Amino acid sequence: MPKISDGEKQILTSGYGTGLSTKQRDAINRQKEIFTDTQAIKDQGGDTRVSFTDTTPTKIEGGVTTGTNNGINNINGFIDDMHLSGLNPQWNLNFGGLLAGELAPVSTLNLLTPANIAHRLALSLQGLADQTAVPTADQTALVFGGTGVTGANLGISATGNGLVNQKIIRLTGNVSGTIAMTANADLTTTGHQSLHIFTGNRFTSSGILKIQLQANNEFDSASSELFVSGDGTTSYTRTALTNGHNQLILTDTGDCTILAGSYIYYHASADTDEMTIKACIRTLNGTIAFTEANND
């Protein structure tokens, strides 16, 4: 009588069916394989899909997600999020309602982006907000469609707003009282664009955040639209901007937290005085209101 089990897994030592291939035997043995620190499971192309460490949770990268996977830190994961969220994989082509998907000078400069799309765009950025490393040039290229440059972290303080063409700026830290971020080198040419991503920033003590742009980056009312959520909700209020202003003001009610992935997108629709602003701010434990002003 052939032996068919050793008490742990099915085996055959004689008779019909013992001709298992090497891959089949390896698959059986892998049932009890223990992965050690720094080991990883890779796909056929050599890209890491599951990595193992003893200091952080197991991270699945580039897999099936719905746009809210905090473990995304590579370009493939970002693309998967966009596809499964029903979004164009080039992030900045999703604005503009019926014109979404057309070139950025057409789609971005149109109003009537659905609130659900603005919401999904915030979810798609959550991985970039939460990953350990700053956004890579490849990730930036997926956002803007250009060459892309390595992003940066910027602590919220009375300093320059960090805006640079083709660059993603992750805003870190919290807001207590009033903080005014001063104007950085302006986005001087038609088509210049940059992005602020929030990373889970708490507002306290009647927190107010002012983001100042250069005098020749005045808002374009015909294309700017800003969405703010209710407290912990997925329903949004749309806010418009006024021509001639160049300062955004975010005012807190309730000591809220701006959730990771919330964003403010800047697109110069002309060399001077036509700055398109697209924003989606998701909050918890309070709310944010947008207002605007001229230079302080």
C-alpha cells in the first residue's frame, strides 16, 4: 500500500501519480515556507509585490486596490488605483466634466468637475501622501503628464509655499492659530503646474492657513473650483474664486484634521493673472472653509 500522507501534507511515495514536477513539489513545500526580514515576492518582471519586514506591516504594492490603499509607494500601484477608480491614469486630465480626458489646456480649464471625481482624485493621492519617501519623478509625471521632478516635503510655517513647475509638495505638520505661507517663485508660463498634497494635518486654536501666490498669479474665476467635505462625510460643497485675488485662505471650524490625499492643484492658464485652482479638502472632526484675498 503506497504511503499517501505524512500527517501534515499529502504525498505519494509509490504507485500512480508520483511523477510530480519540480514546480509542483516546490508549491507543496512552500505551504510551510517562512519568509525572513527583507525577503520579497516578485512578479515575472522582477517587481516587488509583497515585502516582509519585522518593523512594519506587510505591504502589498501594485495590487488590486480601490484608490484607498495606504501601502502604495510605487508607480504601478498608482496606476492600478487610477484604473480601478474609473479615472484617467494621467491625474490632471480628470477635471472638466464632459471634457475630462482631453489635453490639460482643455480639460483643466473647464468648470463643472463632478464632486465624485474630485473625491476620487483625493483618494488616488492618499498613497502618495502616506508613503515614506517623497514623490518620485515617475509618480510626478503620472500626475502632470510631463517629465516630472522629485517631490518634496514642506512643513507648514511662515515660509515660501514651495510651488515649482512639475513638482508635488507634501504639506507636513499642523496649523495652530494663523499661519501665512508666503509667495514662492511664481509659475510664470502657460501650462506651468504644481500640487500641494495634505498629509493628515490638524488645525487647532481657530486655525487659519493662508497660501500666498505671486502678484502675477491671480486666480482665474472661469476655471477654478474648490470642494470641501462635511465633517467626516463624502458630500461636498463647491466654492468658486474671484478674478484678481491671489491668496487662498483655509479657515477651520472645530479643530479639524485635513485627511491625507486632500489637494490643491495649481495650473497657469496664461503667463500672467490666470491661475486655475482645483482643490478637494476632506476633513474629520470639523470642517474647512475657503475664502480669498489679495496680497497681505
